[in-house]
Amino acid sequence: MTGATPRRMGADESLNREALLDAASELMLEEGYAAVTTRRVAARAGLKPQLVHYYFESMDQLLLDLVRRTTARGRETLARVLASPNPVRRLWEWSSDTEATALQIEMMALANHRKAIRAELADGAKRLRRMQVDALSNVLERLGIVNDVVRPDALMAVIGSLGRMLVMEKSLGVTTGHRNTRALVEHYLREFETRLERSTDSPV
Amino acid sequence: MTGATPRRMGADESLNREALLDAASELMLEEGYAAVTTRRVAARAGLKPQLVHYYFESMDQLLLDLVRRTTARGRETLARVLASPNPVRRLWEWSSDTEATALQIEMMALANHRKAIRAELADGAKRLRRMQVDALSNVLERLGIVNDVVRPDALMAVIGSLGRMLVMEKSLGVTTGHRNTRALVEHYLREFETRLERSTDSPV
DNA sequence: GTCTATATAATGATAGAC
DNA sequence: GTCTATCATTATATAGAC
């Protein structure tokens, strides 16, 4: 418990600490993880570069804390999404969120070569996935939609990967086939919503 | 044509030049794009750091050349894939290629904040997509599989995004729902292959 | 045509002042 | 508990030697 603390460090609840994480997040989103340097993070937060090392043990630790904060916030957003009366469509919209996807690419790239970040991101992804699949299973079961081919977790994989890819490609400037892909998704969403409305009309 | 050449530069066909691109590719794959620095690229290629600037105008140019070479090689591989008697399954396998996916994440992240690289990567993606969709359309048409809901380009989007996501997640350490997702893909692949075999048995 | 010596700026991090 | 002066290292890039 009393592990040697080589250097003193700012409190976890500090406003400056949060400001530095905000700055890091913005930089990562706008210019990529390589732009998240001590000096640039500090400058954007209106602080001196040395303060980064006061509030964070290292740049790696700052990035790890950022990933943790981001996935935690993701769970909060997802909880609201899943509370919707039409969770499937909102899940699709959520999977197509531009900002979250851009951040995810950066963090995936970061995780590819930083063990601690990979573990943190994997944990976050698993927890999000479990929330999604649980909610999807509930809805499908409640509506009596049982399908041996398309299991809820597989359906979630399709929704998630397709949404993310459309956003990625669009930000890249590639939209080949997007119209038909969206039409395909819309087709199944409508089919689901028809069943949903039918079940909502009739009382439980 | 005689634009001012501020600095002399190595020939395009030089072995050292290729070695530097190889080193950059390996580094990007193993440690991410941020690890692609003059010193590290040179060290891996067994050359002096200054040579990087002899063969490439700048680090940005090196990265751009690497993206161009990578997408060009991708087209060669894809052409072989599409020449297969069973192009749909091989397209699925190709979309699930681990190395290519890891490189793609890095390059997507890189493209997010470098205009020239974004343009190059977008061009490469469009050309690959066109090859894929053309081939898929041909096969589906030849087999008489016409479907207003699942158009060839949308089907390609599903195959591509799903394959990439499974690989990404697996490398992250997340495999929740992968079994059922693979089973889903396998279901449709088998269905397609049954029709394919039937059409191959009967001569044209 | 190929490579080296060198310049300049940015990086993560530490020790110590308030 | 908060912040600053400073360091060693690495980054990209240039000018010029062979």
C-alpha cells in the first residue's frame, strides 16, 4: 500500500487534471494520438507543459486515464440509448456516431502497440458489448423474434461493424455503395419497428 | 517540368529506398505510425538516419509513398482473390486478413489528420471497392441471384465491415459473439456455395 | 549518384522552488 | 498541495563531402 512514490502528484479531482484530459481528447480527435504530447496538451489546456507530469505519472498514464474516462462515458451514453422505446434504431444511430468512431480508430491504433491501453480498451469494449447484446436479446425475445441463424450477438456485430464502417469511409471521402447499404439497414429496421408498434399497441 | 529541386534525391528504383519502405511498413504494423521516425526506419533498414531524407523529401512523403505502395499491392492480391472459382468465400477470407487490417487501422488513423494521405487512401479504397463490387455483381448475376434488398455493393459492405471488425476485436482480445457471427456468415456462404456448385455441374 | 556531418527544434521527464 | 527551471534525448531536415 505504501509503494514508493518517486514524485508528488496532483489530486485526482483537480480541475486542471480534467482540463488536461479534455485537451488530450480534443487533440486526439482532431490530429491523432501522435499529437497528444506534453507541450500541446498543456498549451490547449492553458497550462505549462511541466504540469502534465505533475498530474500524470507519464504520457502513457495520461493516455490510459483518457481511455478509461472515454469508455466510462460511453457506458453512460449507451445506457440512455438502450432506455429508449426503440432501442434498435437508436443502437444503429449510436454505432454511426462520427466523433466516437474517430476516437475509437485512434484508440485502436494506440492499443495495437501499448499493452496497458489494449487491456483497458478491451475491457471497455466487452462491457459495452454485453450491455448491447443483453438489451437486444431482451427486445427480440419480448417481441417473439427468435431466429436460429441471426443470434442477438451476431446481429449486434452486424449493426456495430456496418455503422462504424460507413462513418469511417465517409470521413475518408469514400461513399461507394453507402446508399444501398443504408437502404438495406433501413429495410430491416422498418421490419423490426412494424413488429414493435404492433406489440406496443396491444397491452401486455 | 523543371520545377526547382531544392535537394538531390535517390533514384526511385533504389534498393535502399525499397528497404526503407519495408522498414516503415514493418514498424507501422508492429508499433504504430508514431513509431515511423527517421531514426527508427533507418535503423531497421540498417542505414543511417540521414539517408531517409536522401530518398524521401520528408517523412510525410515517405508515408504517402508507403500508402501508395500498400494499396497498389492490395489490388494485386485482390485480383488473384477474385480470379478464384469461389470468389465470395475468398473475398470473406481476404476481408478477415489480420495484417492488412492492422495496417489499415494505422493508415486510417494517419489519414484522419493528413490531407494528402487521406486522398491517397480514399483513392485506393475506391479502386479496391470497385473491383470487389464488379466481381460480386458478376457472380450473383451469373447465378441468377437477384435481390432488391441486398444489392451487391451493400453485400460487399457487410462482408468487408464484418470481416474487418472480427479481426480488429480479436487482436484487441475481444471475441464476444464471434462464434455466432462466424456461424451466421458461414450459413450464407454455404447457401451461396450450394448454388455455385449446382451451376458449375451443369455446363454453360 | 550516394552518403555524412551538422543544425535546430521538439520531445518526455526530473529535481527542486514556492 | 501546486507549479517552475532545467535536462537529456530524439525528432526532422539541410548543406556539403565523396
